[in-house]
Amino acid sequence: MSATDFDVVVVGAGPAGSCAALSLAKAGHSVLLVERGPFAGSKNMYGGVVYPRILDALIPNWWEEAPIQRWVTRRQTMVMTPTQSLTIDYRSDTWGKPPYNGATAYRPDFDFWLAGKAEAAGAQLVCSTTVTGLLRDGKGKTIGVRTDRPDGDITARLVIACDGVNSFLAKEAGLYRSDVDASSFTLGVKETIALPTDVINERFGVRGREGVDIEIIGCTGEVNGGGFIYTNLDTIGVGVVLKLSKLGAQRQRPEEIIANLKAHPSIAPLVEGGEVKEYSAHLIPEAGYDMIPTLAGDGLLIAGDAAGLCLAAGIWLEGVNFALASGMYAGDAAADALRSDDTSAAGLAGYRQRLERTFVLKDHAKLRHIPHLVLGDRLQQEYPQMVANIVERMFGVDNPRPKPGIRRILTQERRRAGIRWRDLAKDTWTAMRGFG
Amino acid sequence: MNRWPEISFEDRMSTVHFDVHERAHITVDGDSCHGCTTKACVVACPANLFVPTSDGGIVFNYEQCFECGTCYMVCNVEGAITWTYPDGGHGVVFRRT
């Protein structure tokens, strides 16, 4: 076998790439981690919360050093209409203590820290370098990458593409499904809004490093999607995710939809008076299991957003943890393949097996119909109004009329919303099958 | 409805740091846009970089691009938008604290 520059080139120093590089470097392999931004994390943004427990395996006591803003101790799910809102508000002391549950963090901080861990373990990180394509041998096997540096070809026994939602490398290798189009993606846009720490604590009912994550449905008008608000130490993140296929068809711009959310009577008191410190946007692979590509080619693995591993299942909205895990398992499978000197797709099959054995593909398989349900027209455009009306009548006191009885309210409001029993039953079944 | 003024789009974009490269990483073939009736890019681009012209075409400005990919995803004219990443170290840079 001819000598290569590195055992493995990992493309993209986001959570997937850094975990892959960290795992491989720990196993004693030579790893190059290539990042196109000027520093790891500089291109990355998200909808707010990271669930880092999977890091236990790679970085014991990660919580003592990770650049966390706040620990999420209060989680709210809100159903909204233009004038109403219903909130499920859960708060836990346990989530505010090690090993914690969810955390808010700025991605340029978190990803920078994680790439530093990979470096400390022996991976070589090179930033400001864009990978422009794959190097392949006559049989199509990936044998390295081409970069935009002078003499920028780098050879490796294996490439792990963690190059994000627009993975040009996975596309080039033909790993994507042909039926993935705009309807499989959402656009996330976010305002980072500065407010004094004590104002945030007061408005959101938290202290110290406790934080809040609010996820909202019914706040994006005619563009199917959702909204979120979460707390950092002295900023809050406020944003929306918008189904691309709808966004193109409707005539409302992303920042207008955020403005409407911020002006909502339930949200305005939380965000009032804050100054926008940064605006950001990013695509999200949102179609779940049904969009997951072929995960391995000859000499190539894909992980993180590049592999479509984002879970948008309504009550669960996760992505960074799937990136961390898939990157780590890609690194582990790559180490196995290097050891047995077989980096063909067959030799790398251990990657998919690892994902299938763990939450990464188990969660996606179980919840495969949920993203379509959550972003579907009924759940987006009809159910929030119906639910809000039901609750309004349940809690409203309409004297001198006597109370109507909950069963009667349900029947009347379903009819008023124009929702057919058949559809309601079907959606309930889908939800129970996925969540149950 | 708003109790405080929304910031202007220019002010919004001025909060974002871009290290602009002289090479345009996205090119738009404005001619292919003439037949397009939806022009989804104009509404969907979060940075509002696609501007319709009076003759039915599109002019495009790459400098304040988030590199998100929305434009080519929503575009329904094959080959109208050519999309690559900016050269290493350039383009949008989200801030560290």
C-alpha cells in the first residue's frame, strides 16, 4: 500500500467532525481535521440547545470545561395562535446538576472548544481551508481531498465528511437519495438579543446558571415551521424554523415571521427592549429517517448534518447530539477499518451497525413519520387554533351560561375547525406509534 | 402591534460579520430567471440578496451571504444558481463571546 499523508482526513470541524477526529486521535491514528471557517464553529448556528451526554465516552466530566451558557432547567412547549397561547412548562432541579440534561451554548464557543479537544488528543486542525472535492482512484474509491490551498491535495486511507447540511462531498460521492428536495429542509433564522442577566432571570423565572428553552408551534403564519426562545447568560436566542417548500411559495420573508413572533402578546414581554446583537441563518435537514443517505462509500463516511442526522420530532428537537454521536461512531468504525486494513464500503459497514444499535438510528427509525406530521398542514394550520379554542372554553367562565362539559367542547371545536374525525384519528395513531 | 420599532434590514445585517472574498462564491444566471414566475429565492433568502429587476430577471449580491443553501434549494430553474463555498477563511463568521 502506498503511503498517504494521513490515516484519515475529517472534513468540517463541527461537532461531528471534531468527535470523529477526537476518537481517531485517541486510537492513535494520524488525523487531519479541515475547517473552512477561520476557526471551528465560525460557520455554525442552531436552534439553541445541546444535549451533550454522549460526550461522557470521549470527554469525562465534560461539563466542568465545556463553554456552556446555561443549563436548561425549564423546558416549555407552547401552542400558539395570533392571540392565544397554551404552554406546558416543566422545571427540574435535577437538570441543573451534573451530569445535567440540556444546555445552551454559543456554537462558535462550543465547537471551538470541542475542536481544541481533538487537537489536544493529537489531531491536526487546519482552518481557513475549503475542501473543494474528493480525490478518487480509478475504481472510484476516495483516497483523499482536494483543497483550495496551493498544492492542496491531501491523501488519506479514509475520508470522513462532516461538511454540514450542504455536503458537497456526499453529493459528489453519490450518497444522497434522489427524492430529497426542498421539502426535506427547513431554514432556521435567529436573532441573538442582548438583555441584562438579571432581566433575563426575572423574565424567565430562573437563577444563576439555570436556563429556559421554549419551543413553539403555530407561530409561523402560513409558512409551516416552529419557533424557539432560549436563554443565554446575557442574551436570548429568538428564532423560527421554516419549511423551505412553503417559504418559497408564500410571500412572507423570514425576518417578518420572527418580527411577528416577537410581537406576540405572550412573547413581547420576554424580548422587549433587547438589542439585536447578531442575526444568523442556517439550513436544517428535517425529514428524519426518510432522508438519511447511504452512510458509507469506498474510503468515505458521512456524519452529522451531512448525513441528515437531525431529529425534528416536535417535542424532541435535537441535532448536535446526533452529530456528536455519529461523528464518534464514524471515528470508531474508521479505526476498526484501518486496523483490518479494509476501508471499502464493506469494511466500513460497522459505522451503520453502530448507529443502528444506538439512539442515532433507533430514534430516527422509531420517529420516522413524526417530522412529516409535525410539519404537516393539519398540525401547523388547524390544530393549534382548535386546541387553543378548547382550552379557552374550558377555562373561560361564561356565566350565566352553565359549563358546557368537556366532551361537548371537544366535539364542537373539532367541527368548528373543520377537522375530519378520520384525519384526527390518523394523526393520533401516527403520533402514538412514533412517541409511544 | 409592536411596542418598539423593529430594526431595519440594513441594521439587522450590519450585526453579522462577513470576511468578503473577491471571488463570488455564488453566481446567478439572471437570464434563466426571466421565465421563472415564482422567484422563490427573492422571498426565501434570509439575507435578501436576490433582487428582481424590472425586466423580469434577478440581480444577485454574494457579499452578505450566510452560506445557508436556501437559494439553490428553492430554485426551480436547473442551473440558474451555481453554488460553492467561499474560499477558506472567507464569508460569514459568527462571533465568539
